[in-house]
Amino acid sequence: IDVMINLPGFALVGGPATQDHPKAIATLQRLNRPYLCAVPATFQTFEEWKDSELGLHPVQVALQVALPELDGAIEPIIFAGRDGVTGRSIPQADRIDVLCKRAIKWARLRRKDNKDKKVAVTVFSFPPDKGNVGTAAYLNVFGSIYEALGNLKKEGYEVGELPESVEALVDEILHDKEARIASPELNIAYKMTVPEYKELTPYATDLEENWGPPPGNLNSDGQNLLVYGKTFGNIFIGVQPSFGYEGDPMRLLYAKSASPHHGFAAYYTYVEKVFEADAVLHFGTHGSLEFMPGKQVGMAGTCYPDRLIQS
């Protein structure tokens, strides 16, 4: 097998009341395959889950998300919900599609030769200023990335011509003198036209309520959407866009109509559909992807973290 998917949603060995995590871990270590734990919404109706800002019922989070994670389970994606009238389980086609796509991506990642794998590395920048790119408490972000790039090269990944030092790596990302597209700010890895953005980002029209038509004035030159970063072989190191609410950050958390801006969406569209990353890594301080509007656990297709990261 390539991927194991647990549909009941409980711990691999045992049930809701008792679990044997050491035995489950030993089994999964022998199998050595990605282990996904899909979740049926059993503690609430489909309508209750859909209308909930939290997402999954807290009891279900404990039993069917937290406990399986102790075994090593990942990807707690909803695949069915209980009908509020009949009580029957109803498959959720869009969530099943997401689950299948993620499982296929995990399988391909294992089978693919390292030299062909594409990896996107995202670093945070807050406040949105060049002096704050790749900052974190008690972590040398770019030093860690540089070390990781060296290790990836040893393992057969295509990393191109690496800079001679950490300082040179930072310099190339902040202001690459050989950049294909001149910029007074961060190095621009890609300019995405508005037609391309609209074609590749199906939810782009939903962002216009808050941000107007694309390209907008964030991560934009007025005509195109700008993706900041630098590519080294099959490795893209990108700077996550600002979340757009720096003057009122609590709005992003509490305003139901809040959404990422077009530049933020374009960044993740680039990673998924233009660069075609096989895996995404995040170095340093947490970014804002996980704080975008949406459910906390058991996301729907309308939740922005789910929309942005895609498959």
C-alpha cells in the first residue's frame, strides 16, 4: 500500500475508551507509510457542523483527532456528516475529493525521486518590513534554512547553486542583483497577471467584498500580483505576504467577513499551481495562514486555510 486511511476515526489500536498507542506506533513503524485519519461527523449533524465556527464538536476532537495523533495520524478531514432529519450518514463529496487528493499527494511524495521533488519553504515577515523577514524567537531562521538546503543536497534534492554563506542567502532573497524582475523591495520570484490569478484561484471573487477587484494594492505593482522569494533548483524560498490587517489584527480573528487579500491568495496559488510544490515547509515564527477565517478543526471547503493550502 502507499497510504493508510483510518475511516472510523478512532485510535488505531483500541477504541474511544482504551487505546494502545505503543502497539499502534510499532505497527505504523513497520508499515512505514503515511497514516491519515479521516473523520465522520458523528457528534453533530451536518448542518450543525456547517454552521459552527469551531467545526468539530470538542468531544469528537478529543476522541477522533487528538487520540489518533498520538499514534501519528495526520490530516483530520471530514468525509461524512449525519443528516439532521433522517439521522443517516451523508457523504460530503467536496471533502472526500480533498481527502483523496491529499492521500494521492502523500503517495506520490514517497514514490518520487528526491531529485524530482519540489519543496516550497515559507518564511514569515511581521511587521511587513524587510528587516523582519524570517524572524523568530530563539531560532536563526535563515541559518536553519541554509543548513536544511545543504542536507537536502546530500540526499539528492536539486537545490541549484547554493550561496556561499547564510548572509549571501539572505541577500539573494531580500535583494537579488540578478533578479529577472527588478524590484526596490524583496526579490520578486514571479509576477502573476490578473487573468492568470482569476483562472487559477476559483475563490478570487469572494475576496472582492473586502479588497475590491484584483490586483489590489498589497503584493502588487498595480497591474500584477507579486510573489516574493527566490528559487534554488527545485526549492522555492518564499516570503509570506502580510495578512493585510496590520492596523486592526483582531478583525482577522473576529470579523466573519474577513478574508485574505488577493496578494496572499496569489502566493499560495503560485506555490500549488505554478511552482507545483510537492511539499510545503514553514520556518520561524508562525505565519498567518493558520489564522485565516475558518473553522478551528474539521474545516469546510469555504475555510480559508483549506482553500489556500489546497492539496
